[in-house]
Amino acid sequence: MGGAADVEALEKNENIDVIVDLRGEADGRAYPESKAQYVPISLGDNSSENQHIAFKQAIDEVVKAYRNGLNY
């Protein structure tokens, strides 16, 4: 787990396979050269979606990655 500034190091050093990006203001990958699967889930203050739905989606993505043996 880390912030946007940590993505490059996480991918290179921790061999992550999946990035679940919860930044509400995200407009794309924090590390453009990333090879990891990118899952954007906006949890910002101005989200058009109900927050509980977005939280469940984020949790489901992490569980799916775990069950598939991926690093997230």
C-alpha cells in the first residue's frame, strides 16, 4: 500500500501486479510506464458514485487479485 509517488518503486521493488487507484482526482496512472493492471476507483469528495459502492468495488478488486495469486 502506498501513495501515487510510491507506485514506481512499488512496481520495481515489490513486483506488484495490480494497482487499485483510490484517488478521486486521478486522471490516469501515477507511473505511466507501469506494466501492472490499473483499476481506477474514485473515492474523492466530488465522486458521482455512492462511496459505499466504490469501497466495495475496491475491496472486491483486492480480494480477486489475492485469490488469483497476484501482488497488489
